Amino acid sequence: MGLLLATFDLGTFRCAVVAADVQEVLMAQPRTPVPGAADCVDGLINLRGQVVPTLDLRARMGLPAESGVAGMSVVVRWRDEVWSLLVDRIGDVIEVDESDFEPPPLTLAGPLRQLIVGAYKLPDRLLLMLDVAQLLAVGGEPALR
Amino acid sequence: MSGTDDLDDEIIGEFLIESHENLDQLDRDLVALEQAPDSRELLASVFRTIHTIKGTSGFLAYHKLESITHVGENLLAKLRDGALSMTPEIATALLRLVDLVRSLLASIEQTRAEGELDVEPLAAVLRALLEPPAAAEAPVVETPTVESPAIEPAAAEAPVAPAELLPAAVEQPELEATRSSIGESTVRVDVNLLEHLVRLTGELVLARNQIVQRSAVAADEDLGRASHQLSLVTGELQEGVMRTRMQPVDHLWSKLPRVVRDLSAQLGRSVRLEMEGGDTELDRTLLEAVKDPLTHLVRNAIDHGIEPPEARRRAGKPETGVLRLRASHESGQVLLEVIDDGVGLHGPTLAAKAVEKGLVSAARVETMSVQDQLQLVFIPGFSTAAAVTNVSGRGVGMDVVRTNVERIGGSIDVESTPGKGTCWRLRIPLTLAIVPAVTVECRGQRFALPQISLLELVSLEAERASTAVEWVGDAPVYRLRGALLPLVRLDAVLGLEQRTDQPDAQVVAVLEGDGRRFGLIVDRVLDTEEIVVKPLSRALKEIGLYAGATILGDGAVSLVLDVAGLARRQLHAPDGQDELATEQAGGQVAAGPERQLLVVAIGGGRRLAMPLEVVTRLEQFPVSSLQRVGRRDVVRYRGEILPLLRLSDHLSELSSASSGTVPGVVYSARGRSVALVVDEIVDIVGEGSVVYSDVEDYGLVGSALINDKVTEMLDVRSAILAADPRYFDDEPATEAFPLEVR
């Protein structure tokens, strides 16, 4: 029995988180900005009465902002918190085999290195496994006055 | 003290509820114990239960209950320690013990007395069961054989016991009818379930708000009626659910008589405790949160407030001090007061102490009112205890009290008359779950401000906005009824796009947080709403500006501003040692805070400078309010007569001011004030930009070059003395008026 992953696209990357961590998938919601928060924190949404912060994964992973993409929200539950991850497109839920897993290549540098735990070698492409704990470790901007 | 009976009644009620539950558990445990006679865990549990009942019954003076449970406890102790092992006989006797305890409790519930039941027969049985091993001194291994003969007397007496118990058994049905009226009319509910209900109700309130808001614009009569009904029912539900979390303050106070008794005995004080308003209700989580602060205040009042009897006699007060606890509702909050008639606090002494400890500057203290000086006790590191006692002065000072109170959205202040006593005043919100808030708008974004920290709203109309805000250096201030209120721009704090055009009108929300008062400039005030504060995720909490988030009537999310956090962040510590202060002062990293000088003009085109920190206020006096009394000038000012000195006259110049009002610099200390009248208030400059020289003259302490103009340093002390020769009379000898510039 392999691991079930929820996949989604970010630019040219296909990324994944453990499907069991995903609570639901939404169309992008109206958001209330949070002044003073890190740039990648893209506001708060009202999810049936619950206030859920949104993380712009493009910004978080250092990808350029894409205009014209409405985006989708992958709502993940992590520890006690619920976050909405803003992605380009939602993919399928797939089952992967542990034997296809590889740690990040040693040549990988930049923000991505911190944010992925490794990759699954799918027949057609690589699937980047995101490290949710690292993704959500976004502090406030210390430079805020 | 009235209400003692009620209190006792309540304690007994709680004891009964608790004991009934314990006995049910005991039944189960004893039965289980027969199956697993060696279970230490079960034995320990049974022992604890009996021990608890024994303890409480002793405390409440139910002697029969106490004696029988005492014997039972001895037996259980032997079983627990392995000196005896469980036999059916012992189990039977213990179960009979449970029954007897139940009967006694039933009687207590009915009549508040133990009744006629005879506990001695069962006590004898239990004692008999205790005896054998001790008598035989047999090794533990042999216990079973040694024990069997010993059962005989027990068994022999056993038939007697039920007979003796019979009256109780007969009474039982009668008792049964009304029994457990307490147990049945109250239900113990898991706090988590309650919390969940409260949360759900909060959601319902929000949904209600949204529906009401929408139905108001829908112009559908039926919908309007339905939403009105929904609104009413939700309101009642909210109130009801909130009440489930409410507990009378009595719960908190019930432990204090003992604290007061023990402490006053220990410290040799004679104290009478008076309590008023114990039925005032408060959210139980808040009640729990104020427990420590309140206990601390009570201990403090006895330790430092109320004097020993002989000292009180010398002071002409009754030997017995009075400590009063008062609870009441006040404008949607609960007001808790701890009042003693002891020595009181002496503002100037506190101020001197704070200066000595380097907590505030001497100059600042000078300008404080006595009331403000009293509040110094809340500064971290301040403790008035001359000696460290084990009662108070253990490093947990009033600052901790304040922190704890503010954490739950409350506030604390103190009022005192030396020699007469002290009153500590805690203001606590009724509940945290749903709080009244004001929504404000800033750069198109909405924010909620909890009303508890909002003192007032001041509107700045467009034409006034530019002049009403004045600047001290780069700090904007507003004159609120004569006192300077530091202003904080919300858009600047949040890094929102600053408006370049002149805003039509703005609003200053006067807030109090972290013990300090400031004005927050927002674009406009929208509404008042009951909001449910929802926690923010950790990463967003760390920003330190938001207390949480909420969902507004239209379904949008709004951030709740953390007023105390804003204050901490934006207002520099009074002693100016805040790092942020130096950072923000244009990157000048100085060892200490830069002193500022007030520059004024007098006749003859002369310019004078004086340290700004000792200036209390700047005022414009109408010329018509200036008068002469004998050879002195005075000014009518806020219903007082203020001694006044025209600096031009003082320094032998002719004043050139002739308009309707003249600017004045007001100094206040220890309740005395003087005003120095000048021709013009020119500027406020940092001391860093001053080039000094030692050219001196009468009334001056030197001169300097400020902004390329020769400016004379006023000898403020002699100027004040010229206006009011007695100004410094009350000044403590140790403290020099800090007017020297260097």
C-alpha cells in the first residue's frame, strides 16, 4: 500500500502534499490582507466561520507572480492550524511507491531546498514533495515599523 | 459577617455532590477489588475516596462520619500496604461502610445534621478486622490462616449491625423522595462541551449578524420578521450559554477568609474581612485568571497595607484593620476592588523609589501628578517591600498582577490616601468569548478595536485636522483637554500606503493599553459590533499587532487590533531605554535618550532654551486672564490662580507681544504650578544639534548656538522661584530639580 498524495501545479512544478493532511479544495476566496505579515501570507479567508490564513505558494517558493491565474485553495490541516495554500491548478490524488522517492538533489539551492523533502519519480515527470511544516514557518516581517 | 450560612450551605452542597459521585465510584471499585484483590491501584483509589470524605467531614464537623471513615481508612491503609489482604468479609464490611456513609450523607442533605444513626457497631466490625495480624504478629505469608478465626467475632457482630442500621434503611424511601435534590437539579458538564457550545453560539451570532444585515436591505417583510425572530432567539441563547460559564465571584472569595486569617495571625495584624457583591457573576475562565492577582492584592494589603495594632492605635485608628472586597458591575465590566484602611501609598515616596531604582527619570517624576506616581508600582522591577518577606516581595510584584489582568483584557489602577488606606481597582470584562468592539476603517481596510481599551473617539474635521495635530520633534501629538496625547497613525504602523492627499476627516481613537494612553489615527469609525475573537495562527500572532480575527456582519474577515501590543510597539518606555526609540529617532544610536530643548522668543529678539522634559504643558493665555495680585502677576487658569512670570520682565526686556493671547510654559510639580509667559514658542530641538558656549548672564546658565541663532539657556529654577518663591519648598532634599542643561 503506497502513500496517497494530493497533487497540484505551481508554474512548471508539479507538487504534492500528503492527501490525509488536506481538508478540502476551494476556489480562490475573497481575502482580507494582513498588514505586517510576510509577503507570502495572502490574507485571511472566511471558511464557514473559521478564519483561515492563506499562503501564496508561488511567493513562498520564490516563483514570480502569475497574473490571470485565478488559482485554487488547498486547505490543509497541520498540527492545530488550518491554512489555505494558494496554487495554480489542482491535480489528481495519486498513490506513490516509497521506492520511487529520492531526497532533493545536492545541487538544489535557494528557497526550494528548504521547502521540499524530496521528489517522487513518476513515469512522466518528477513530483516535488512539499514540507508543510517549513512552508508554514512564515514569521512576521521584522522590518515592520 | 453575613452570608456565612449561605457559604456553609454551599460548601456542604458541594461536599454532597462530590461525595455522592465518589461513593458510586467506591461501589464499583470495591466490587472490582473482590475480583482483583491484589490491585494496588484500586486500593489506592478507594483509600483516597474515603480519605477525602473523612477530611471534609472533619472540616465540616460531622463527627460520626469522620470517626467511621477514619476506621475504614485505617483498614484500607493496611490493605494498601499489604499488611492485610482482601477477603470477602473485608469487602462486605467496606461495602457496608459505603452504605452507612450514604445514609449519613442523606441525613445531612435533609437536615444538615447526621441524625440518630449509630456508627459504633460497624466501627467495631471494622476494628475487629484490623486486629488479627497485629495480635498474632504472624508473618504476612500466613495471613489467610491467622485471619480466619478472627472473622468469627466480626461475623458474630455482623447481624447486630444491620439491625442497628435498620432505622436508616427504613427512613431510606422517605429520604429517597427528596434526596439528591442538589444532585439532580444540577448536572456536571464537561467544560470542553460547554466551551464547544459557547463557540457554536459565537458562530451563530455571526451568522445572525450576516442575515440581519442582508435582510435589512432585502425589503422582504417575511424575511425581515424571521430574521428579527432569529435575532431575538439568538440573543437569548447567547445570554443563556454565556450564563453557563458565569460563576459568582464568591467562588473566588471563598478561599480568602482563610488566607486573611492565616496571614494576619502570621504577621501579627488584626484584620476584619468584609465582602460585598459576592453574587456578581463573571466568566469562569476569567474568574480563574483573576484568582492569583486578587490573592496577591489581598496578601499585599495585609503585609504592606494594614499596620500592626499598636501602630494603628498610635495613628488614632481602631486596632482592627478592615479589608474590603467589593465586586460590582460597571458599564459592561466587572469591577473588583480591594480596599484597606492601612498606611496607604505615598506618591512622592514611590516616585523617589522608582527614580532610585532607575526605572524612571527624576525629571519625569517631577511632572507627574500624585495619581500618576501611584501607578509607578506597576512598573516591572518595582516592589515597595522594604524587606523580602515570604508573604510578598518574592519577586512577583504588581507588574505581574498588571500583566495577568491585562492578558484577559482587564485593567488595574490604584488610588490611595496616605494614612487612610488604599484601593486597588480591577476592571475585568464580563466574558472573553464575545466582546463589544468598534470597527474602524483605515486605507479601505477594516479593523476591530475592543471597546474595553477604547476610552473615547475624537473626530478631526478636515479643516481642523492639519492644525489639531501638533508635533514634538517627529512625534505627532494632540491636545486632549489640555494634556498632550501621543498619536499613532494606524496606516504607518501597518505599513499601509500612506495617503498623500489631505484626508477629508480623520478620527482619533483614544486608547489605553499596557498602562499607557495614546491616540490612534484612523480614517473613520464604521460601527459597533459584538465580535467573536478567533485566534490567529502562530505566524500571524508573532506580528504582535493583532489580538485575533473576527468575521463581520457582512461575512468578511477583519483583524482585531491588539491595543496593548500597539502600545508596546509604538510608545517608548517611559525611561526612554527602548531600543526602538533610538532606532526610530532617525538612526541615531545614542547611549541615552536625546534630551530636547524648548526654544522660545522674548522681547528684544532674544531666544531662550529650556529642557523640554520638565515642561508640563504649553498654553495660550488670553491677555485678559492675566492679572496682578499685589506685586505678583497671576493668571486665571482652569479655575486656579497660577503664579506667573513674564520672562521678558525677568530678563529686563520689553515684551513685544500684544495680541489677544500670549504663549506660556507651565511647570507643575507636587500640586504647585507656575507659568512662564513668553512672546513666542519657536521650536523644539534635540540637544544633539546644540553647540554650547559658556557665556552667562543673570538668570541664565549658559548660551548655545541653536539653528545658527544664539540662544540663551534659561536658569529655569530661578525663573520659577521668581514666580513662586515657595515652589520648591516641598521638594525632597535628595532630589535636585533637574534643570541644568549639562
